[in-house]
Amino acid sequence: MPKEAATPESEEFEVSAKSTVHRWLVSLHPIHLCSTFFGFQGQKMSQADKIKQGQFTNPETPGYVGFANLPNQVHRKSVKKGFEFTLMVVGESGLGKSTLINSLFLTDLYPERVIPGAAEKIERTVQIEASTVEIEERGVKLRLTVVDTPGYGDAINSQDCFSTIISYIDDQFERYLHDESGLNRRHIVDNRVHCCFYFISPLGHGLKPLDVQFMKAIHNKVNVVPVIAKADTLTLRERERLKRRILDEIDEHGIKIYHLPDAESDEDEDFKEQTKILKASIPFAVVGSNQQIEAKGKKVRGRLYPWGVVEVENPEHNDFLKLRIMLITHMQDLQEVTQDLHYENFRSERLKRGGRNGPEPEEMDKDMILQEKEAELRRMQEMITKMQAQMQKQGDGDGDGPNV
């Protein structure tokens, strides 16, 4: 039969039928069935649902690549890995080093410490005590190592009391260099000393000779932060006078302490002002306490005296809060200075010595000269022994000849 000509009514019916079949097929899709059943048909599909279906779309403006999200990846990786920091505290006994550290990190690092008596301190040498604690705050993990130096400055003759401390700092550099040069470099534990709090007595009129000699001995190996201990024994005027005196003596003796980096030009004004205040507060005059005291109707950490309460975290009473802010906000910079400056200086010196972990070059030259002389003496003795053996052999040969 001949095909009938298409009429407008038949074309409308065909288009309507196709659209009906199309809607029916779409309704059989599982996602559409779920959205229809739960009433989500009218909502837009989220970006995660589009990615699940293989629909990658650019949510940003044209020309956007996406590497602006790299800091987020570094942040997630760093939080997952955790952070490591090593803090050394050095100072005479009785200046409140342990109390301050416990106050800074709200933990008890020395639960079983025994304080030796005067008789025991006479023959006691400087010791190294490293305490490691895992601290977690809001999902961020910090592996904190505090290196204490009991016995420093307690002996009658304190001339060589800091040689043990310097050896410990160098040993950590040596261990890190060995691990870095090894085959397995994925899990290197960083025990290098990133910062040293040097405690200065508030009872003097500035730095003692031992303070000067020690800071000059370590200022090229570690970041030194001077701290005036037990600042509640000083009036405000005495505290400012002592700070100026210490800074003048530091400049006079050429001691290199840790200087906070300048704030970048794109930083906000609050951070710039904070950095300015922290720089003006060096050396930090601090007070430490782990006791909770009620003052003005609230619980605070402080020290109770007959004349009132000294609040540890009150910036008008001492610089404890400023010291903690400096340590936390510049912890990364302290690690970078340790890596880029102090560790590189140690590494370059080791390479100059040919990778040997031995004495200084002058001592090495003396030893080499002595070894060469001993080797020359041995060679001469061997030559003399050979000549005597040859002469004896010739004499024996002449004696065995025929008689004429």
C-alpha cells in the first residue's frame, strides 16, 4: 500500500509519543527513581553527585586551573603527619625552669623528679634529660621534646659545665646527618634542638661571666632566647632596667640571640603590632605557676602573696603570655633557621673535615705529623734489619767457602 502523507496531527502525535517514551525511560534510571521516591526531583545535583556520575565541571570562573588549593593539601598532610619540636632549657637550679615548661604546655613533664641536696650537688656534673610528650589540640599533634640540663652552674668550678650541652647539640646534628645520608630517609626523626631558653637570674645586675661564655659558645649552634626568671621579684622599673642592661651586654659581647622576623607587608595590622610588641619584650621576664588561684571571682593560674596575686597569663604582670605566643607563632621559623643556618653550618664543617667526626683540624694535623714520624721510624728500622740480615748472610757464605 502506498505510504500516506504525513499530516500535522500525525507529526504532533509522533513527537508526543517519543517524548513520552523518553520520559518513561528516564524514570527507570535508579538515581531518578530515588530522587522521585524521596522527593528530590526538583533539587539541583550537588558537585559530589556530579563527580560520582563522571560529570567534572569547573565551579570557578574561566581560566581557573586549581593549584590555588595546594596549600590545603599541604595543610592536610602536615596535620596527618604531625609536628616535631625540641626545646632546650638551660639555667642555674632554682630559677623555675621546670615550672615554666609545665605552665607553657599545660602538662607535667617531670612527675617523678627528685631535687638533690647541697652535698650531692658538689660532685654532680651536668646531665642531659630529654622528656618527650605527645600533645594534641583540635586534631593537631605535636611531638614535643624538652631537654633539661640539671647540674648546670651548680659546681664550684663551672668552667667546663657547658661542654656536655654542646656535645649533645652536635650529636643531634650528627645523628640527623647520618639518617639523612642513609638509605631509608622516609621516617627521619628530627631531634635537633630548635630553640634554647636561657634562664637569667633576676638577682644580679645583668649577665654573669658564665652566662656570657655559654651563650657565646652555643649561639652559632642553636636559637638562643634569653629569659629573665622569677620576674615577680622585680618591680616594673627594676625589670625594665635589667632588660636594657642585658641587651647592652649582649651587643657588647657580640652574642647572637634569636631575632623575630619582620612581618610581611601583606600581613594584617594586628599581626604587625603583635610582632612589634614581641620584639620589644626581649628578653622575656616571666613567672611560672601550675596552681589555680581565685582572683576577682575567677580561677587563674598564678602565685599568691600577702600583698596580692601575680597572674601568670596577665600581660600586665609578666611576659609569660608573650613568650608562649612567640614560641607558637614562630615555631616554624625556629625550625627553618635551625635547618637553613645552624644545621647547614655544621654540615659544611663536617664536609670540610672530609666527613670524619673527629677533632678540630689543628689537632688532626698534629696527629698526622706524629703518625708520619712513627711510620718513618718503622721504615728505617725495617731497612736496618734487612741490612743486618744481608751482612750476616754474606758472612756465613764466606765462612763456608773451600780452604786454600
